[in-house]
Amino acid sequence: MDMFNGGFQRLASSMIAHEKMQGAITSNISNADTPNYKADQRSFANFLTEQNSLNNSSKAATTNSKHIANTSPTRLAGNIFQQDQSRKMDGNSVDIQTEMARMSENQLMHELSIQLVKGRLNGLMNAVKEGNR
């Protein structure tokens, strides 16, 4: 019996996906002045799908016939590079304000994932402590 019901694996995949997204955002910011640099606009869903395909154990369970079928990663991929080049003459597509907002949101979501892991671990620790009484 799986005591954790895959919850820790999903949370770990989520945190890794947030870390990879942070790397893409910081790469965009660091290349803001590089001519012809195309910003990486992948979303968290893209990184999570990529991470889950590596793990292959975090598949969503369909427990009811009315659930939406699992989507394939190719449907989520789409175009990952921003194509709007009208803002800059050098062909760079990075918008610093947009990237900073994405970074802030990603950081908050990563911290939320960490808090969820802490909560699960605290629950397990309480169960172990109460079992010893």
C-alpha cells in the first residue's frame, strides 16, 4: 500500500518544474540586452508535463467516466518563444517587467509547494508521535 498516495511525488515534480521555470526566466532576464535573443515563454504546465514524462509515475488518475482524458504533452507545447519584435530594434523579445512579474509569481508558487510538503511531513510526524503514546 502506498502510504503517501503519490502526493509527495507530485509535489516534488511541482517543485522541480518551478525550479526549471525559474532558470528559464533568469535566462531571459540575463539576456535582455542580447541582440536577437528570443524569450523563452514556456509556462509552468509545460515544465510540469516535461517533469512528469521523466518520472512517468505522476499520471492523473481517472476515477470517473466524466473526467477529462489525460492530455498529451504535445498539445501543451505550442510556440515557446515570444514573436513580438516590434518593441526593440535589436530583435530581442525580452520584456523586463513581464519577466519580473513571472519570476515573482513563480517564486510564490514554489514557496507554496514547499509549505505543502512541510504540512504533509508535519502530519506524518504528528501521527508517529501519537502512535507512540
